[in-house]
Amino acid sequence: MLKELQALGLQKNEAMVYEAVLKNGPCRAALIITKLALHRNLVYRALDNLVDEGYVTKFTQNGVWQFQITDPHMLLTN
């Protein structure tokens, strides 16, 4: 799936983070950092880029930021 996401224009770290959010549903950045074993700065940068592009949404739940995938078809239309 990573190669397909990169073919759609995502950078490697963005593709890894996107896939992690997709597999884990709404989740905290800490879970993604743990699952991917990427430096936290790389994960947060990828999440910020994905949010800016509209592929991931960010919301708070009990005062903690959560991330979830928006409509997956957005990748194909952009």
C-alpha cells in the first residue's frame, strides 16, 4: 500500500503515517509514533502535511489531539 500512496503523491513518511491512521482508526499521535518507530518530529510533520492536504482530520477528545482519515477518495481526486 505504501508504494500506491507514494504513487498518488505522498512522501514516504506521509504514506506510512496515513496507513497507520487508516489501520488504527481515530488515534493519537503517540500511537502512530509507537507503531512506526519514527521520530516524533517526523510523525507530527507528516500529520500536519496530511491535515493541510485534507487527507486527515484533527480533533480533540478529552483534551488530546486525535487523528482520523477523511474520505479516502480525496487521494484520488487530488
